[in-house]
Amino acid sequence: MKERGLDMAGQVSKGVKEYLGKTIFAHTITVCGDAEENCPAIFLSMGKHEHWPFDDPAEFEGPDSERLAFARKIRDEIDSRIRVWLADQNIQPV
């Protein structure tokens, strides 16, 4: 993410339970099979739900250079898909 100018320092993954009963989502997008299978139904039934099946870079096996290249590939695929989604929603990215 730093390569793209995004500082992720101090950021941590958050479980969905942190949001249960506190937030209503207009859109829920899952990006891996595990999330699609294990995301609480309450999230998938509120607003619009889409599943974008991307390969999981954490599951890729190989030398570090190949793992990094694969992670970059998936990052770029997600970036492209988000841009299409934003355009579909008539939202201009910043």
C-alpha cells in the first residue's frame, strides 16, 4: 500500500462483530470465499451485497519475489474493481 502512497501504519484488521448492532451498511462487498461463507447473515441481508472473488495472496506459495508480485497483482485487480464500482455508483474517487 505504501507503493501506492497509502500509509497503513497503525491499521489493524477488525472483526465484523465490532460493528454488529452499531452500524447499518448500504453495501457489503466480500472479496474472498472465507468472508463470503462466514460473514454473518445480518450483514449480507442489509443493503446491497456483492461478492468479488479474488485469489487470497496469503495462500500463494512460492519465493518471496513471486509472493510479492502476486500480492501486487491482486492489489491492482481490487483497485480496478473498486474504480468500476465507484463509477457505477456515480462516485468520483479522490
